[in-house]
Amino acid sequence: MKRVIAIGSDHRGYNYKEQIKNYLLSNNYEVKDFGTDSVDSVDYPDYAKMVGESVSSGESKFGVLICSNGIGVSIAANKIKGIRAANVFSENMAEMSRRHNNANVVCFGGETMDLDTVFKCLKIFLNTEPEGGRHKHRVDKIRMLES
């Protein structure tokens, strides 16, 4: 199994991005860090695009995006063909985003979530398999909307 995770954030998600990156590395994932590299103001769509394209191309298995509340990066990432980005803020949402929606990018709010919850959600997201069946059929319909 490919264990490459693409990660990116804007300036308001930078501190969490760095801590999430260290968590992933300590759990034997390879991390492709697309930035940002400081708390200086940047535009979140740029980082969502880079992470999304890495996942969409197959270079990375999953993506992780962080902005102040997770909304902006999830909207931007979902514009990329093949991306199913979920703005997750609970363990149940992390599980269902994978189990029912086969999400391939998880988005977090660096100013709306505590880091312990982020780590719990991330672990669930990375270790939950899609359920398939009627849910696969629905995910396939999402792909048809991209054409």
C-alpha cells in the first residue's frame, strides 16, 4: 500500500500542518509537504490545488489540508477532478467520509479544532476502508458529474 500523504495549509493552518506532518512521519508515512512554510499570509486555493493534484495524479494516496476552519480548502480541493475532500471535525465524520464517501482528502480547521481531535480523526481517516456496495454506486455518480 502506498503510504504517501500530500499535505498543505494556508498561513492560519501552518502550525497544525507542521504538527500533523511530524505525526505522519512518526507513523511511517512519507509526506509531500506543499507548504506554506510560515505564518505569512497566503492564498489557500494555491495549496489545495497542489495537494489535490498530487492525490488526483496518484502521486499521493491521500491529502491533508488545513486552513482556519477547513471550509475554504475543502471547497477549493473539490474543484479538482477526482478529489473528494471532506471537512472533518469529529471522529464519526472522519469514519463516514471514508466508509461512505471514499474521501481522499481530509480537511481540518486549525483554529476550530484541538490537535488531539485532529490526530484522532486523521488516524481514523487513514485506517478506514470504503464500504462499497450502494455507497460505491453513489461515489461513482459523483465521478460522472465531473465530466
